[in-house]
Amino acid sequence: MTAVPMVEIHRGPVVESWHSGHAVICDGTGQIVESWGDPGAVVLPRSSSKMIQALPLVSSGAAHDAGLGAERLALACASHEGAPLHARLVEAWLAGLGLSEHDLICGPQPSRDKDLRLSMIREHQAPGRVLNNCSGKHTGFLTLTQHLKAGPDYVDPAHPVQMACRAAFEEVTGETSPGFGIDGCSAPNFATTMTGMARAMAFYASAGARGDAQSRAAAQLVEAMIAHPMLVAGEGRACTLLMQAAKEPVAIKTGAEGYFVAILPKRGMGIAVKIVDGATRASDCVIAALLVRLGVLEAAHPDVARFLNPPVRNWDGLKTGEIRPVAGLAG
């Protein structure tokens, strides 16, 4: 099977363009509930897999030994915007480890927080590693590195941290990963099928009903994400706004190149979405549509509508069209 149209771009009465993709919804047993496109398509889930990369941090006991609370666990799963809130928390976490941002291998990045970014430009400040959207994940890697008494190159695929991440990834997806790509933050990003990723999210969604170490760790990470949506992404971001708008607890996480996942603990269900051309506007729309379809979101909620049916405007502010899911996708 191939990707199917999922999002339309309307200009007046004309469908001017569209985005195609794949989506899979799995239940707590790992079985497909619904799917669109090719459930077997092999994908790189990018930052949507951060809660899996954080799993060894918790299941190993490293998080407990380091005294990590829910805020830091949420940051370990985050693609944050580098706002002052995020930077302060990551800096404090690093300091507690006896480390600094120079120990992070994620690379420097400008803040995506408008006020901080403009302030840094005015003061001629350089981008920083703490401001990298993956700095929480990497501080989690460093925490696990210390726990394992391993070397400092924690992004090396042969490093014990990344070997633990791969083992966790293959366990929760139920598949042997065919390989990996190097992510924007220099860490390996393991590939799986669309079904594998949806199955992994369903593992997280149903984790609270099980008592093994991996499930307890997964449930702890989900609870942290749900409790701290601002730390998972930030002001104005789809992950944060949709989590806050939901009618039931849900953990939602974006990834680069048009990827998105959702974890629905009350239903024991997981969702994975991939837009094949990598467009964020389309993946935002599809995850919102599927959550509306399931009754988790209300289409009329303003913070849902801004992603489900955002207007297309011209330079004069005139609405010339809108982005919308294909007919029937939202139910």
C-alpha cells in the first residue's frame, strides 16, 4: 500500500494542494484498530520517540537514584522551545549532576521563545546547548551515563546508553529495528514500521495496568508528560495546546519531518502519524483530526481548530482558504 491523501489545502472553492501520509491506531494488545496508508511503511519517528529513549533512564533506576521528579522526566521526553523556563530547569538538572552545558552533545541552538530570542540578538549572545530542543533528553542520557559509569560519548551507537535505548525501542515496538539515522541532536534515531510505533504508544497507554519494570517506567513517563504539557513543548506549540485542550488525559508528541504520536491511557490506545512530504502543518492537522475522531478533542475548541482547520491568509490578512483534513478523517 502507498500513502493516502490526508490533508487538503483549499483556496476558495479549489483544492490547491494536498499532503499524503500514513496513520495507525493500535490497542493495548498491539493490534491495529484503524489505519490509513501503509501500516508496514518503515519510518524514522524522530523526536516522537523521545519517551522511548527516556525509558532506560527510569527502568534502570537511574532516575530514582538521581531523585528526578516529574518535571525532569517530562523534559527528558520534550522537544521544548528553549524558553527561560526550560533553560533554567535543564541548567539546574545539569548542575545537580556536577555537569554543565558543555557536557551536552546535542549542539547549540537559538531559543524559539520570541522574547528570549530577540533579547539574545540584541545582546549579541550566541545560541546555546541548553536551548537545544533536545537538551532535556540529553541531560537524561547524561544521568543514565553516570548511573552506568560509562564514557562521555553517550550518542555513540555502541555506547551503553544507546544500546539500552535500542533494546527498549525494539521491545516496545515489538520489532527488530532495521537501522537508524543520526538525528538533529546527534543521537541515533531508530527506524520501525508505522504499526511498530503505534504499538509502542499503545504499550505506554496501557502501561498502568501492568506491573513489570518497563511498564512502570513507561507509566511514570506518561504521567509526567500529562502533568507538564508546557515542558513537553511550550507556548503556542501543538503538543502543549492539544494536551491542554483534551477532554481526557493524553500525551501528545511531535517529531521532525511530519511525524506525530499520541498516547491515550484511558483507552489503552496509541496513534502514529507520518506525512510523507514532512510538512508540520499537515501532521498537526492529522493528529488533531484523529483525536477529534476518537472524541478526545472537540473540533470547535479554539486551540484545536487552529491546527485542525487553520486559515490561509494573504499579506493583507484576508482569508483566502484553509487547511483541512480529508473528508471523513475527523469522523
